[in-house]
Amino acid sequence: MHRSLFIFLMMVTGTCAMAQTDSKATPVDSIDVLMARIDSLTRADSVMTIEEEPVSSVLIDSTRIVKPKRDWNTWRPDPKRALWLALVLPGAGQIYNRKYWKLPIIYGGFIGCIYALTWNNMMYKDYSQAYLDLMDNDPGTASYNKFLHLGVEINSTNEERYKEIFKNRKDKYRRWRDLSIFVMIGVYALSVIDAYVDAELSAFDISKDLSLKVEPTVIPNHGGGNPLQAQSLGVNCKLNF
């Protein structure tokens, strides 16, 4: 009996000791478990971040706005933009309006005006100098000789006539030089006007149904006193476009 009681007490004491040992080791185990959970959460967040990057890039790419291609068949130029382009650079308005066939006309006009301006200005300077050399009566200044025919000389008998000829030619080439400048300005103005009007009329609807209808009609004549002459017959013309 005593032996059984002693064995029972030993078992109870061992159980309490084990419980105390477990209770003392619990804080250490709880800290390790907490750190392990933090590490697992950190790894899970990094994995989620790595896995979410392609998804976010896919979403950004899917929401990107794709610019549609321009349909040149329905495109219409802006008149103000065509005007400013033509003012800044001659021919740029025609390029913007896609009327490339007008460029040779415009640049041909400018080249012709520049050539006429250069030629007339050169001839004006030469005849001006010849006229001045003829007027100063200095034999050392005789640039007018290059305008004379072979074997012709200027003397007292024909001096006044050649003075009049050189003066008239000097004035003529000066007028033509000034006219070349005005024509070049006119070509520039026409290129600007053409670019603006062409862009403005690009949206003008021109129907293909063009028809002329002619039919008889009765025209009232309120000025006639006779009732028989109050009305007259005529022709009515209708143009559909």
C-alpha cells in the first residue's frame, strides 16, 4: 500500500516538473514562432510583388490609347493652318492641301520674277553708268562704247541723240525692274490666297446631280390694265446642283 502511494506521488511530481519545464520554454518557442511568421509573410509579400508586376504591366499596356490611322479620303485641311503655312513659306500651303501639281507653277513664277529682276537691274546699272559717262565729257570714262555698233563713234553731231537713247533705256529698265518686284509680290499673294481658298472649299459639297429643267409657266403682269393682258406666258428654267 505504501509502495503504491509512493509510486503515485512520484508520477504526480514528474508530471508537474514537466509542466513547469514546458511553461518555462514557452516564451522562447513563441518568439521563434513569431519570427518565423514574419519571415513567411515577408517572403509571401515579395512573391506577390514579383507575381503582380507582369499583371500590372499587362493592365497598363491594355489601357494604352492606340491612335487610329488617318483616312486621307475623308481628311479635310484647316484653312487657318494653310494660310499661315503659305505666309511663312511659299508653297507650304499647297503641300499641306496636298495639291502638289501647283508647286511648279508657284516656284516657276518666283524663278521667272527673280531672273527678270536680276536682268533688268543689271541693265539699268549699265545704262545708268553709260549715261553718266556720256554726260561728264571725260574721255577716260567711256563705258558707253560697249553699247555702240562696230565702227560707230559718239561725236558732237550725234551726242544729244545718244544721250536721249541712254536715258530712255535707263528709265525703261528701271521700270521693268520695279515691275518685276511687284509681280513677284503678286505671285506670293496669289499663292497665299490659293492655299486659303483651296482649304476653305475642300469641304464644299459638290453634287454630281447637275440638271437643267425648262418648262413653260404663266407670269403675272400686274402693270397691265387689260384683264386679258394681266398674265403672260413664259419659260421657267431650273438648275439643280
